[in-house]
Amino acid sequence: MATRSYLDFEKPVAELEAKLEELRALGARDGAVSISEEVGRLEAKASAALSDLYANLTPWQKTLVARHPQRPHFVDYCAGLIDEFTPLAGDRTFGEDEAIVGGFGRFKGRPVLVLGQEKGATTEARLRHNFGMARPEGYRKAVRLMETADRFGLPVLAFVDTAGAFPGIEAEERGQAEAIARSTQACLALGVPNVAVVIGEGGSGGAIALATANRVLMLEHAIYGVISPEGAASILWRDQGRAHDAATAMKITAQDLLRLGIIDGIVPEATGGAHRDRNAAITNTGEAIATALAAFDGLGPDEIRDRRATKFMEIGRKL
């Protein structure tokens, strides 16, 4: 098991859990005096501290949780929820972009297309996947796969986790904005139901390109916004140090976005975040996706398109 990584605001919990590990190690020694009562007391104290902390997270703290290096990524959800997954590569125009992974498989026995931004869990993987920041060919691959799924009547599942589309010069030269727009258009044109889940960061157009869906879900401590808090702080106050102020003002948390009608549901995480119980996060996400898909059973392509279009046209009208 990998050593647990703690965020700065989790320091009180980290100290309690470090003491707990020391006690457990001491109790495991041969001939050691039983300290089970002390271990139990400290376990309860650490658990209570963690619960209290996560019950009152600020938007900036949620941002840090959404970016936690041990948080489950797309490949983890795909492995846990999709059987017989067959990845497909290339946009048939320029090349392959591993920031977006896509392919066909079975979700609870049902054939589906699965797409997701993959950030990578190791240094090598992060570089290979470009930290989940897709170039134009990644979005064009997504369009190609969505059109194939539509042709064969397969639902589309998208897992969103990106700080945004790659902003490099070469991406702009190859038509980044147009590729994002085409991917968004492809989502809207689908005659099959699509469900998007923001599992970590949902950044700007790079996220919308996959998340223009019939149902948009977010994990409890995920974030979704038009720009990063640091970027917003730099623009508004010329000071990245005010990112915590920007995070609050931008309303990027799942709770704010559900209240505003931007998303359709929140997937609960374990106390302490999805990284503390990855299996629970994946299971809860699978159940939420199944419920979302069931609402479209028996509907024809035109009604599915109309409901999706109506959903996005109504955003902001009921506030």
C-alpha cells in the first residue's frame, strides 16, 4: 500500500494518524503490553477530526482534494466499471493523443462507449498523458468515437478530469478551439444517451467538450469551472495567492453547481475524499451512472436530443 499523502489543511489529522501508526507498530511487537484500548481511543479521535474537517471544506480546500495525487483517475473507474474494454486510438487526421482515452466495453452488461481524460498516476504516465490536457487530435478522436457509438446505438459515458485543454502553440496551430467546439457539437448531436461524471477537475472548454451530456454528475469533492482559481485570481487581482478567494467567488463546487442547476447530481465520496476509499468512489459512481442511463430507456433519438438541448438552454433561467 502506498504511503498516504496529506494535504496542508489535513495536518491535524496527519499528526493523529501518525501517532496511531506508531501505537499499532508498538502493539505488534512480540511481548508488547496490550494497547488496544489506547489504539481504539486514538482511532475514534482521528476519525472524528477527519469527519469534522471534511464536513466544512472551503471551495479552495475542495479544489486541493479534487487534485489529490492519490485520487482515482479515469483508468481506475474504467477498470472497476467497464468489462471487455477495448481502447481505440487516433483521430485519423493527425495522430494519437493519450490525454483522452476512449474505447468500447460493457457497463453492467450493456455495450457502451467510454471516454475520459487521464492525468496519470506516476511521473512517466503523467508525461505520456500530458497531465490530462488534450490537444486537438484528442478531441477529434472523441468525435470519431462518439459518431461511431451513435451509429451503433451505444450510450456514451464520459469521465472528466482535466485542468483544461492543452494551451500550447502547436495545439493552437492545429485548431484547438475548433476541435473543442466540434466535440461539444458531437455531444449535442448524439441520438443516444450520454452521461458525464466530473471525477476530479472539470476545467473550462476542455471539460465541456466531453461533458455536454444528458446527465452531468460530479463527485462530492470535484470542481467544475471556466478557469482555475489560480488563473481567475491572476486576472482579477494579479495575485495567484488569492486563489482561495477566487474559488469561493466562482461557485465551482458540486454543491454550488447543483443548486445553480448546472449539474444533475452529486456522487458521495468517503469521509476524507475518494482517495481514502477508491472502491467506494468507483462503486457509487457506477450506481449513479446506471440510474442516470435508466431514465432514457425506451426513448427515441429525437427525444434524447431534445431533452439534452432543453437541459442546457434552461441553465440560468430559473435562478
